[in-house]
Amino acid sequence: MRCGVKMNRHACPAIVAALFANPLFAGQPSADESAVWSLEDTYWRYVQTNDLEHYRTLWHSDFLGWPLTNPEPVHKEHITDWIAVHTSIGETLKSYDLQRLAAQATGNYVTVTYRIRLTWVGKDGADKPSTIRVIHTWLRDPGRKWQIISGMAAPPNAQGH
């Protein structure tokens, strides 16, 4: 930007700063989005340690969603079924890499979308890598606690995305 001779010497730097400030902060998550991303990390730590008791606390009592392994949508009482599919055959979650894609806060809701690369290890010691796409909507209750109210998981597309 070219500041003209007639422009006030304080106005030019202020305009330039305003033009550059917006792009710098556009990608910064809100406090609510940051809180929910932290809870998503907690979610996967609970899966990795098979801590189903604490895992269930992340889910709202009115949850409705569609986990990858279920043929139909489920409510909270079936939210650990997908983990049992793995543990029942002796698999444990060895590692995970959560790739944050998008988040949107709206009032008492935050929706996050991400891709997660998982490595399950079988009782034979063989690694079983996989990738899934996830969307979760979190609801903040009157006590300011965030819980998952809705969600869905899907396999990646043909390009692995």
C-alpha cells in the first residue's frame, strides 16, 4: 500500500496494520473451539487406554450419532460398541494422529471435523493402520461442561482423504 503525502502520518501505519492483522488472526481458534479440540485429544487418549468409564463421560445423555462400525445410528448406550469390536479380537490402539480440519463455534455448540490416522496392534503384534473421518458436535451444558451431542465417522475417500 502506498501512503500518500496528504495522509496523516499516524493514519497510514494504522491502515496497514489493520489490513495485515485480519489474516494473521483469521485462523486462530476461539476459546470454545480450543476447549473442544482439547477434549477430542482426551477422547482418543481414553480410547488408547481403553478407559471406557471416562470415555462415556464425554457423551451427552441425548447423543445420536453414527459410528463407523454400526450399520444404523446409535444412542449413548452403544457408544463404546466400536471400541469393543477391536478389543474383543485382542487389538489395542497403539498410536493415533489427529489432523484437525475445521471447527465452528455457534453459541453453546462447537462442531469439529478431522481425519485421524490410527494404528491398532493385534494380539499377534502386527500393526493394522487405518484412517477415518470424524465430525462431532459438542454441546455446552448450563454447568459449562462440554459433551458430544451428535457425531458420525466415515472411511476415507478413494484418495485417502
